[in-house]
Amino acid sequence: MADVLIPSMTTVAGLFSLTDVAPLLPFAEVGGEANVGAEAAPLILAGVLLSLMVIYLASKVGGELCARINLPPVLGELVGGVAVGVSALHLLMFPEAGAVEAAPSVLVSFLGTTTGAGTETAIAVSQTYSEVISVLAELGVVVLLFEIGLESDLQELIRVGPQAAIVAVVGVVAPFVTGTLGLIYLFHMTAIPAIFAGAALTATSIGITAKVLAELQQLSSEEGQIIIGAAVLDDVLGIIVLAVVASLAKTGEVEISNIVYLVISSVVFLVGSIVLGRFFSPYFVALVDKLQTRGDLLLSSLIVVFFLSYIATAIHLEAILGAFTAGLVLAETDKHKELEEQVIPLADMFVPIFFVCVGAKTDVSVLNPLVPENREGLVIAAFLIIVAIIGKVITGFTILGQPEINRLAIGVGMIPRGEVGLVFAGVGSASGALSRPLEAAIIVMVILTTFVAPPMLRVVFQSSNSGEPALSAEVASATAEDIET
């Protein structure tokens, strides 16, 4: 099953150890034998430090620029990532496992020159420290989902559960069916590539949407709770869809046992974690109250977060589901306000790494129509983008009996594909199921839905709030620091 399931949170599970880098480092010899570990560790650390410096600089510059033109700062973090990544400055590069760049990036050359190790050696360790950054990015989205879980109301999520379920199911079925059939009958594609592309249309990036909702102070609104609930369910459904299409691409047939396993394990994990968590939460609070060392609440909470995230990963679900569940459970305790305040600095440290890396890994060169091989992909991309947007926007209009709710905001909140869509493209590319034009089309769809959704979400919420004085006053009184947080 592990060969079939390729969840995004576990793609860097094979992080190199220092001894794995040994064959790549030819220069260090002590006593006639290569002393690789002693030489590699400082160089890897130096690469990580340089990368983090670039990431935080891109995050702050992009975020500040967007904040000053009234756009969500998270959009600036994504744009900053594009600027320093594969599409522009080539400061942050994330090569495939086992691949070594023919031409070193600026950061790699700078690392080799300033440390005296040489460019060849810097290239040899660049994949290792890039994977370290990828792990930190994954930790960033875990922390983000934990923070979102803390700010969410479990009772409200349960209350909007039926609406969220409808939104999630329609948001998966509508774009999948429309995209797959359109590619087969309009573009005359074979079934497996069409199904793979249709599956990529089902994704929703809960991380990006949740961050924008938090910035707009709409996370606790009814629309925000429905979006978050639907995005969580959408993530579970996305894992199932990914398992199915990966199996289809590999074997030519769907393994029903995998689907059944994923459905059962998802339900048992989510429901079981919440039920057991609510039972044990009083004991957790009592234990924290007895601790006398620094970080008593934060570190104890992170133990819970990482434990549930590990369990989710171990049973082939997403680690972010475990983190979100931990946030929901701990939000029900008397310590939740204090914990929210303590998590903010942690989120400020790790979350920007995630968003900048998403942008850095995105190759916007596929948007260039002057390159002949890009044109077919752009035509297919135009179709996929239309289906991707309409297929999610209609989900908001499936909610009936609540005339006051902002249905358009719910639909727009489900649009961004983000890193989830890139995972589908990556799995399809690795399986050989996707042609170059179709792979480029999927990437273009992911890029545009990711970058268009945040400003659209702000517009639809602001237009609906213009007639609500109480909420407008609350937003107007918020400080710039609060919004940034």
C-alpha cells in the first residue's frame, strides 16, 4: 500500500543522513580515510541557514508589499517564493531525489565559495539541505493547522458538519467528473491521463484558505467554519482519490481494498481522536498545572500535536489532519486562550517557510506561450482552470435554507489547489501517466487557482460585510499587527 499512497506530508520521509552523503563528498580526508560526517554537517547547516535567511526575507518583503496594497500577506509570501525559486532568481532549488543540478543555483555557488568547500561539494550536499528545508516547510503546515484548529470551534464545526460535507462532496465530484469527461471527449485523451487530471481538480489547499480567513478575521464566521470543515473533509477525500488514481496508473486497475481501508481509517481516526481527546483533556490540563518548568503548556501541547500527526501519517493519512484534530481537542480546554498566544511565535517562525517553498517550487515558465511545446498545455490549462473555478464556486450554492449566508465566499474559499494540487501533478508525472502538455496544464491550473483565490476571497467577504456595521467596526478597530498575526 505504501507504494500506492503518496501523501504530501510524507514525501520527505527518506531524508538523507550524513552517512548517506558520504559518496558525494570527495574532499575531506583525516588519517587516510574520508571523514565525511565531520565536514558535511557544518556545510549542510550553512546551507539550511542561508536558505532560511532567503525564505524569511522573501516572506517579509512579499507580505509587506501585499499588506500595503490591501492584499492578503499570504499571497505576498507565495509571490516572494516564486521570486526566489525556480521561476526567477534560483536562490531556492528543490531537485528531485537523487538528481544533481547541471548548473548550480546562486545560493549553492555562494555557499561553496564563502565556505571554501567549492561549488562541486556544495552541489553534492544541496539536495540534503533542500530536503531539510522541505521538512521544515511540512512542519510549518502542521503548526498552521494546529493553530487553525485552536481557533476553530468544535461545536460550530459539528453544527455545520452536514453543510460542510455537502460542500466537500460536491467540490470533489463536480470538477472530477466534468474535468475527466471534458478531457476525454473534447481533447480525445485516453482514460488514465484524463482521470489523473480530473483528480487534480478535486484538491483544496486548506493551509492557504485558512491563512487568508485568519487574516480577514473570518475564521470563526459561519462561512469560515463551513469552508474549514469542508476543506478538512476535502483533504480526506483527496487522499482517497489520490490513492485510487495512483493505483490505476500503476496497475491499470483500482484496488478496492485500498479505498475501503482509507475510508474506514479516516473516519475512525477523526472521530476517535476527538472523542478520546475530549475524555482525556481534563487530565491533560491537570498535568500541565503541576509542571514547573518553562514551556509547560506549549511543549506538552506539541507532544499531543506530533503524536496525533504521527498516527495520521502511520496509517497513511495526512499529518495535517492529526494537527488540526489536536487543535480542535485542545481548544476545548481551559488553557486554549493561553495556548493560542504561545503558538503565535511558533507559527511566525515555521509557517512562512511552507508558503515560500510552495511558491519556490512552482515553475511559472509553463505560462510562456512563445514556447511551442507550452501552447497545447495552455489550451488544456484554460479548460482546467474554468472547471477548477466553477467546480468549486458552485459548492457554496448547495447550502439551502440560509439566505443570509455568503455562498459565494464559501465557493471561492474552496478554489485554491496549492501544494495539494502539486502533489497530484508530481504523482502523475512520476507514474508516467501524464504527457508534458497535460502536466504543464495541471501546473498552470494550480498556479492560477492558488494565486487568484486569496484576493477573490477578500473581495467577496468585504462586499458582503459592507452592510454589516458591527462586523465592519470590529475589523476597522483591528490593528495592523493583529491582522499580520
